[in-house]
Amino acid sequence: MTFLSELPRSKKPLVGFIKKRKQAEAWIKKGAAPKLIINNHEEPPVWYQRSFWLANQSLHRLFAKQQVKVHVIPIQLGPYQIRKKRLQSTYWKGHRAYLPKEVDRSIRRALAVNPDLYLILSLSVSPYRGWGRRYPSEVAQNERGQRAVCKYSHHVAFRNKLRGDKEYFCPSLYSTVFQNEAKAAVIQLIKDLKKKPYYRAVVGFFLAGGDDGQWSPWARSGAHQLSDYSPAAQSGFRRWMKKRYKNIRSFQSSARSKKIRSFGAMQIPSVAQRLGRRKVLFSPSRDRLVIDAETYLCEERFRTLLSVAKAVKVHAGKRVVVGSYFQDMVYGRNHANACSHVRLRSPYLDYFVAPLDYGLTRRPGWIGGLSVAHSSMKLHNKLFLQELDFRTKVSTYVNDEYDHFVIGRLNDARSFHAVNRRETALMKILGMGQWYYSLAGGSFHAKYAKVGIKESVRLFHQEQSHSTSLVRPQVAVIVDGDSAMFVPRSKFAVNVSPSTRGMRSALWLSGVPFSVYDIRDLARIPVSQYKVFVFANSTMLQRWQRQWIRKHLKRNGRVLVWMHSTGYINSAGASLRHMRSLTGQRIRVVKTFRPLSVNMSNIQKGVWRGMNARQGVVGYVPSGWEFFVSDPKSLVLGRYSKGNRPAITLKKMSGWTSLFIGAPGGLGPDLLHRIASYAGARTLGSAGNLLATNGRLFLLHGVRGGKVTVRLPFRCDVHDAFTNARFASKARTLTLRLTPKQTIVLRLFRR
């Protein structure tokens, strides 16, 4: 199906109308949930982003009709033309050379549809095509000195020659030259924008960079070709290490070695060292340089982003919001997701976006794919929007496998509404937002998609004044990016990911309200709210963190859950004594790296009666050393399938309870539900389906389906959130027949 382009209309009447507009300003207001404020008016966090490569299939008119007022306009600084034979730069034409008319055309395309729109300008922070030839040492490189080659904002290869006119060299994300020149280009762009009346409509900027625009490393050539070994990255590493340690003796003390005698002699460790195929965990002393290098490569790749964001704030001439893509350890694919604190703590970034995770989890009948520690996001007053890149029956076809397993094509109204309602309700319940992204062009022209967008926008408007959740979770999950650096890259997918990325299924299917925090926010968590704390992957805990846990968490009857190797390493080294002191249980280890599966014990008492025989995450083969408990005072809840050693144990301590789970990702929905019940924490219903509520909305999405009885947070009248049909009056519980893949969103009225 082909759609008519929304071509810009005549300039003169449009310019005249826009000149009469008030200068638009925007900021994020702090509260129970971050709020987008535009000219002193709260704007619902539902945005539309136009396809950056199919501008002629923009949907500004469609979304404007659905009352979506904030539109995201792609502005390409550097090279990006898919449909043309040659790769051409857009705004950033060459060395200190710019082309303002390209920006003018993109903005007019949106405002011609509705001059009252608010615009976010999405800037692709990439250089002009000849930049890499001008600065070869500032281009990202692999270990062999081959330069990273980009095409369509993606890394495609490592080689020192370009093939064809659409390729260009990828800039090192650690290059101060690129950082300064990109900043200069953006500053000049803002100066050009200020000369135009269209700037009155601009309320913010979105900064995209790195691989796929998500500030990811150039690393699509396999684990054996990791970057970045460029001169720019190497010199940046030496500066970073000097700033970190002050003097070389301090580093030598941490590494317990004098082999490296100066910062000038330091090099980023080899790919083989970073992969650590013969290691299970890195030693905090012997592998100090590897750990520091991985930390540097993770944290410092955002310096260009932060530098440009600061420049935008300083030179905008008015209050604007600035954002970027964002994924953290909840997404947890590799080390690149481990340093979320760098952006969360920046005063120059106001909002973040992450795609609804691609893969089977986004399809109807599953949990979706939220990729952030949402509680830390709110703690830092950052607005989060989930990117909904939906494909429908009118979208471009690739192949059946891609449509089903990757993009999750929604070919009919039933599947579209199941997913769209699930994500809309969940974002509203969590105090977040969403933007619809027409990456494939005209996906949202499907009639059922238009209906879905309209009801989503209406729901956000109806609930706009209710940002305070009436239901406080009593289970807190801690994800730990710092500890991830102690796991070699070769083991990450089977040792860390199951406990972070994989554990999303356990959390969302448990029937238990929960919060997720980053370990760096440990001391800021409102502790009194929670009865259960789950440490998902905290292999390394510093002395102050252990003391804080002992002082603030080990009391008031709380249940503390320790996953796999939690606490095994501290700044001094690795030892089982650290784990025993932390958990209060006698833990031992079999130091053989192997898959770990657990069979639950047949316990016939209390909340542990009738547990599912197998617990853990789906789609992973959790592996690692076999940490097990040898403590006569511990209740054995589960044993390793191989060897029958105690793998899940519970021990009552003085004022608190310790629960140890030996396998990475060994916490299943059923077990988490029972832990919450044991601790007296709130539960919404039995495990097996997606349940969530903020006391105003109640979301049910069928995974297992069946007859479902939900516990309402208080006595209330219950209506369908979209049709207003009444389900119950003055109810405390509600029993429904929920079919797999079905979404029900209820509105609660307290009585």
C-alpha cells in the first residue's frame, strides 16, 4: 500500500501563523511521577516520531488528529540516505560547513499539517562522510588496527577501505576531536534555528549517536572483533586511569602488582583478556586492568552525548528538554548496559527512550519488554517513554521468521489492541509514557491502529491528574551494573543476563507489585516501604554497601534474597567468607563452570506447599560455579538437579530472613509470589499472568490465562477503562475469565 506524502505547503501563510505563536518552552516537573510541562501546561507523555528514512511517509496528520501534540522530527547531521544511489550528508556538509535548508524542510513538513504542534528535534550525531579520512586516528578500531565502517548508522565491518558511496568510517565515541566538532555542529544548528520562526515550536531535542543511534559500541562483527582500540580510545583510557587513581602507586596497590610502572604504559587489554574464556569471575586484583578498561569503555562512551546535551541546554536560549535512548541492566545483554548512572545523574538529560524489546516477549500472550529500572528512573526525575515501533498488516514485509520472532507483526485488530492496551496501561501505571514510532513508514494507517492510538491518548488524558500511585510495591529488586564488570564477556549471557534481563518474566508474571532500582541508588531507596529485597546480580559489594545493608535492611522482619554469587567479591578480593557474613548462611562452592538447574523440594507446609517443581527463567541456560548451602539451620527449598546439593535455602535470622538462590536466574514467578506471601507483602493474584495496578488502573494480560481472581487494593467499583462497562460494585476481589493473549484494563473507583 502506498500513502500520499504530507508535502509542505506554501511558506508564507505558515510563517505568518507561526510568528504569532508564543515561544514554546518545556521542562520536567518533579513529583510522584515526572511530568512534561510545556508553557506551564502539563502535556500527556504520548509522542509521535516520524521515520528517519521514509520522510515521504510521515504520519503527522494522522497523529495530530488523534490529539498527539508532541512530534519528533529526525534531523540528520551526518550521512544517511537509503533510497538514493549515493550517500549524502544532510546538515553537516563538511569541515565547518553546514546546510540549514535541510533542517528547514523537515520542520516545515510537520508544521504544515498543524502549526500548533510542539516539536522535538531528533539529532543524529554523526559526522560528514569525509570526517574519517580527515581524522583516521579518531575512527573506532578493532585490535588489529582496522577501522570501523558504518552504513545507515549501523556498524557493518572492520576494514581500512570503504566500499561504495554509502559507507563511511565510524567515529570513536572516545574521541575528543569528534566530541568537540559534533558539539560545534549542534551549536551552529541551534544558531541557525533561532533565526527561523519555526524555533517557536521547538520544545526539545533528542540526541542519537553510536550504533543504531542508541550510543552502543561499534560491535556488530562478533566478539572476536571488539572495539575500541583506536589511538583516541587508548589515550582517553590513560587519562581516565590517571584521573581515577591519581598516582601509579595507587593502581599498583589495587592490582597487587608493579608490572605497569606508569599511566603512559597502559593499554586497553586484548580481546582475549576481555573475553576471559578460561575465567568465570574476574579477580579484583589480578584482573584489575581488565575491569577498569571495561568500566572506562562503558562510562566514557557517553561523554560526547553529555557534552552535546550540555551545549544544547546552554545555547538553546530557552528551556528545552533533552533526551536519548537508554537501556540498563534490566535489559542486560552485555557490559554496555552496565553504567546507567552516568546518564541518570546528568543534569543535562531530562528524558529517556527505549524500544519495547524486540523478540517474542513483545507479542500478545507475553510480558512485553520494559528495559529499564523504572524506580531509579523516577528517583532521578527522568521521564521515560517506551518506543512502540509496531508493524501492522500494511507494513513492509520482510519474511515470516522476522515478522514473528523479531518484530512481532500485529496483523489484526485483536493482536494490536492486546499489545497496545497492555503497554499503554503499564506505562500509565508506572508513571511513564510512550512514543509511537513509524519506523517502517505507514504502519499506523491500518484502521485498527488508528482506533488503538486514539484510545491510548484518551486514557492518558483521562488519567493525567492522577500521577500518584495509590499502591506502593513492597518488593524491591536491585540490579547491579558495577558487579557486571567482574564477569567476563564470554560468560555474561549465561551468568548475568538470566538474573537481570531473564528475570523480567519472573517479576511480571509473579502477581506481585515490585520496584526495580540500580545499585548506585541503594542509599536513596525509601526502605520502610519494602518487605522484600532481591539482589539480582550483586557479585561485588563494597564495604559501605554491606554496612548499609546490615544497618538498614536486616531488621523489621524483612526477607533478603541473594542470587547466585551475591557478595562473593569485595574490594580486597573474593572469598566465601564475604558471602557467609552477608547472607548468614554457610555457603560452599564447586568451582566447575556448568549449566545449573534446580528441582524444588516437596514441602507440605505453609506458603511453600505445592511449589512448581522447576523454577527459573525461560529461554536461558543459566551457568556458573555451583554455590550451595551447607547449613543445618537452613530450610532447603530446592536442590541442584545434578549432585542434589541445596540450591535454594531459607534461614531465619534475628529480625530478618535470609533466602539464598544458587542458580543465576533461579527466581521463578511462582517462587517470587511465595516469597512475597511469606514476607506479608502485597500480592494481586496468583502467578502466571501479567497483573499490575496503581490503584486507579488495573491491568490483566493473559499469558497462562484461565480463571483469575484478583485482589483489589481497596473496596471499589470496577469499570472497563475503555468501554466504561461495569464489572463490579464495592468489591475487594474480582474473578474473571482471562484468555491467553487477552488484555483487560480496569478503572477502579474507591468506595
